[in-house]
Amino acid sequence: MKNNYSDKVSRAIELIWQKFDSDSHREGFGLLVEAAREDDADAFCFLGRCYLGQEYVHDTEVFECDDEKGLELIRESVRRGSATGVLVALRCGALTPSLEEEMPFANLREAFEKVMIYAQSGSAFAMYVIGNAWYWGDLLLICPELQTKFTDVKVYNSVAWLSAVVFYENTFERGLGLAFGNYQKIYDSGLAQILQSRFEYYFNILADWGDPDICNNYACYCSKQDDSERALQYYEKAAEGGNVDALYNLGSMYYNGEVVEEDTVKAFDYFNRAARRNYVNAFFMVGCYYFEGSEPVAQDYAEAVKWMRLALENGFKSAWKAAGILAVCLQNGLGTKQNDDEAFELLEYIVESDNLDNFWSPLDGLLYTALGVAYAFGRGVEKNIETGLEYLNEAIELGCHKALVYKEELLGSDKGGNR
């Protein structure tokens, strides 16, 4: 019995899950395809993982996301005798009773013990799979006799997670960071009593290995620990590796002048790069640049409208902010066809969400003006001069000159003037 994966599969694992550049990922995928053609059962399992999206593989730009194709490849690995495939299928819900009957193992324990041999031989990925069996409770299915011993989830976790930690930490030492999210949950729970210094040690090790996602998360952690200089260092490393969160976070640092000197040009570059990769918060920031005409871009209301609509359509969490800018553009026909009805719907949403007083200058004044105009002149809502004047007076207090012009126009018209 071989004590580890084949050379091609072992190298593919390293290239796909322990390297962070697209060329390595393509090379690794090619090795798995070759190994599968040679009837390597494990290759089918790892090929399947490549199709299951971001939760299973780093580079979703290289690997096509096709859940059904991925799951079928994993099922095929089980039929062909991949012990790892059995545990992976169990974990992702693909191990049906009928498939279990097809696998060339007497039971789940036999497959588990084979993967354990791989782990003891030094395979980081096998250690990860074994650690997951402990962490997620799959061990209760693999060893049914344990079900009578652990009748409470918390009691199980307090014992099982200690074992998971041992396997996970061994994967970290070998540069495989797939389990770090689970490890952090164990740390946060306090059940395994992981010391903060130990947690930070492994966090730092994985960030230094170069995993872009972990680099970004480590930078966030450093920022929360008030170590902004270290945060900047790892955000830059994560951004170089292609992490889109890091691009946005760097943009925010340069925009706010945090640690670095304030630089709106650099900030826009980072925001724009994140937006081009469909990062929703960056949609809003890029739209703000165009709305305000901040360096390095000229004021362009059509671009502002485009980006604000993208932010709203894609679930921007602070939707009221994007709604405010879009409402001003719609009511005034800036960069888009004037639409009083849609403008008022957005204004009404801002008021009802109790965010009208949370805007920044001069947008706050423009929004009070927009509400004043809507009510005073019946644009998008039933005319109510008294309410309109109240909003216009608030806008004037905020220093909005346009509100004064509208108020004069309203009062002149009310007195029978020509305007």
C-alpha cells in the first residue's frame, strides 16, 4: 500500500493550494488531468475540488466554477477507490448511501485510516482532511460508537477540537492555510485554550507564506491591534497577490491618510482596481470621485450615476449613501434623464431609514434642498409648501446657496411674482 499521494497529485496539491499565482495553478491543474487519465483515483477528487468555487480553491479566475461537475468528479474518485475522495465526499454532502455501497472500502473507518497513513507520512492535505473530520463532527459517522459518548455538541467540540488543532497546526507549518478559518473559530471559542501568542504565531506564518486572503485578514487583525504600519505591509502583500479586499483597504488607507500620507490619486487607483473586479464598496467610492470631481478624475455625473446604480443593484450595505448621490443627480438631470418620481423614492428611503442627518457636507445640504424642492413644487410627491420650506430652511442653515435661490423663487411665486 502506498503511503502518500502519487508524485503528480502531490505536486499538483502544492501548486494549487500552496502557491498563489495563476501559472502555478494552471500547471497543477494540468498535472491532475494527466494523473486522472492514468486512472489515479485521488486525481479525480482534487480535480473535483477545483470546480467547487472559492470555498475550495483560491483562484476562481483560473478554475471554472461548476458545482455539478465538481461533485461528479469527487463521486467518481470514491468509486475508483480514493480514500481522500470518501472523506471529501462525506464533508461536502456527496456521499450518498448508494455511493457508499459502490466504494471499494469495507466502511468509512477504513478510508479514514488510509488517509491517516498519508497524514502520518507528512502530507499536509491529508492532515487537513483528518483535522476537518474532527472539527466538523464527521468522525461520529466514521466511528459510530462515539455517538453514545458525545451526546452534546459542546462536549464533543471541547474534546474533538483539541485533535483538530494538532492536525491544523501541522498543516500551517507546511504552508497549507486552508484550515485557518476553522482554527480561528476554535481560538475564538476558547474551547481549545489556544494562547493568543500561539494564534498570532500561526497567523503570521501563513501570511508570510504568501496566501493573499490570509495576508489581508492578518492585515485587518493588525489594524485592530492598532498596528497600522504592519497592516499596511500585509495589505500591500495581499494586493500584490490579487486579493480584492486588500485593494479596497489600501484605497481607504490612502484616502484617509492612515499611516501613509493622504493621496487621493493612489486611493482612486486602488478603488478603481477593486471596482473593476466587482467589489461593491469600491463601486460607491469610484462613484463619489466622479460626483465630486476629485483628483485624478474630472467631474462626470454620468459616471457617478453608473457607479451608484451598480452599488445599489449589488447590495451595497450603506445603500442610503449611494441613494443620496443618485437622488440629487436624478432630480437635477445630472448625467441622467431627470426623473422626479425615482428621485423622491430614493429621498423617501433615506428619510425613512433615519439617515438624512448622517451625510457629509456639502451633500447634506443638497439633500435637504432636494426634499424641499420635491415638496415645495410637487416634484415626485404631493405639493406641500410648508414642508418644502422647512427642508429648504434646513438646507440654508447648512450653507446650501441653491436652497436660498429656491426659497426666493417659491416665495416670489407665492406672492404672485413672475417667477
